[in-house]
Amino acid sequence: MRKNLLTALLLPLVASLSFTVNAAPSNTTTMVEPMAMVAQASQQATPLVDLNSADALTLQKELNGIGKTKAEAIVAYREAHGPFGSVDELLEIKGIGNALLERNRDKLKVQ
């Protein structure tokens, strides 16, 4: 009996709380958008990493999924085969596949 009474009293209370949480004022979304635009602008403002001049430490810091070993492999490939002709040439390096290249393509350049 107590259990049914508590359930009958608490169910409407919990339901009304969920409606209150979902009914957020519309002006909160406008406050989030400028912050998102600032974040996008700061990401676009970062300089591109030149594959023909960057050292292993720079490659490691600036690129996602590139650790010390892969960064050193990129530098070693450049020293053995000459300057990169295109960003796609990274696919020749063992351990760098399409997914990793696409994740970092917008951060790379070849001069």
C-alpha cells in the first residue's frame, strides 16, 4: 500500500521535472553559437604544417594520431626520397593509412 501511494505521488513529480528540464529558454542557444564560431575561427587560424620542413617533434604535436615513431618515419622518408610532392604521398609510409591521412589533411601542406 505504501509503495503504491509513494509511486502515485512521486510519478507526477518526476514527470513534471523532466518537462521543466526539456523546456529550456530559446536564448540559451544563441549564447552557444558565438562560442562555437570562435572555436572554429581559432582552429582555422592555425598555420598548416609543411611536410617538407617540419621536424619530427612538430609533426608529433600538430597532427592527430601521429606519435614519435610515425613522426620520425615521416622525416626519414623525406630524407630518403626527397621532398614530398603531395600530401597523399604520406600513404607510402608504413602505418599511415587513408583514415589517418584524412584526419590530418586540413592541417598539412607541401611547399
